[in-house]
Amino acid sequence: MGAVGPSSKSLEDYGYMLESAILFVTDMKLGTCWLGGSFTRSSFARKISATVEGLVPAVASVGYILKKEQSGVTIRQLVGGHNRKPWENLFFREKFGVPLSPDDAGPFAGLLEMVRIAPSASNKQPWRIIKDRDSWHFYMQRTRGYGKSFTFRLLNIADLQRVDMGIAMCHFEFTARELGLKGRWEIKEPKIEKPNALCEYTISWIGEV
């Protein structure tokens, strides 16, 4: 776990870094679980001496995996954790509304599949990606009403859908490294029409030869 300050991309950075750690311990055959919420004034924050301005957006539990489930229905099943949106809802070619097929994605198909199956708060999968020549533009499609309830405001719960975007970035870049596909992150919004007011540009991956 860690804490972030009020910078423009702090939550995305946090999601990227914590998911990096989770993937590392997963490779060690350990089990993990994301726990999202507000831990600003909690024992978690005190453990790392977080400042008053510091926000702990989420933490992760790590431990040994049970060989057998203790109950018939798990929390993962309750939130639909095994369900994922299809490709045509997440990945597009040049503009929104034009689905990108795995064949069109070429060597990047594996990267996009790793993004598609990535974890997200309430399994909302807010990421949307547009292929534009050698660039891959990441957008966040906010869930209407998500995080706007009185409870969210009262408890000062972090914008977890921004954290989710960092998770998506982590899966994309780590798979690119594994496959030897070079590129860099750049914040430069393209002139692409967004489908609605809830869609926000996040960042772009610029491919390199």
C-alpha cells in the first residue's frame, strides 16, 4: 500500500504501481485481493505515516491461496468477477463505434486481452482504447452515478475508476515488454470525438520501431 497527493495523474500512477506489485507476488504463487476505498485516516495510513493531505486509495491483501473454497458463493462470484466485456465494447479502430478485431490488432492483440481481463472496481472495466496507426489512446468511460453517492462523498472514497486506468496501463505495458513491443507513454489528447460526456481521455501509448 501507499499514499498519493493531489496531483493530476496520482491515482493512475497508484493503480499502476500497486498492480505491478500484485503481479510480482502472483508470480510467486501467492494470492492477492484489491481492497478499494478511503484509508486516509485509518490504521493503514498510520502504518505508513501518511500526511493529512495524503490519500490511500486502495490496499491489497496478500497470502496463501486456500486449496478449497470455504463457502459455496465467493465475493468474486457475487460481484461478477469472472465476467468481462467483449472486445467490441472496449477496443476501437481510429474512432469510437468502429470495433477493433484481434486480427486488426496484430501483435498487440495479446496486450489488449491482458487489459480486458484486468481487475477493476466493481468489475466496471472503465477503459476504452482506440488504435490510431502506431498509437493506442486510452480513455476512461465513467460509470454513470458511480462514486457519486452520499456514502462516497462522506467517506472521501478515492476515484477508483482512475485507479483502474492505471491497472490497465500496467497490464498493457508489462505485456508489451514481455513481447518485445517498444513504446512510451505520452499525454497528448488526439482529436477524436468522444461518445458522451462521461468519456475522458487519459493517456496514449506511442509505438516505437
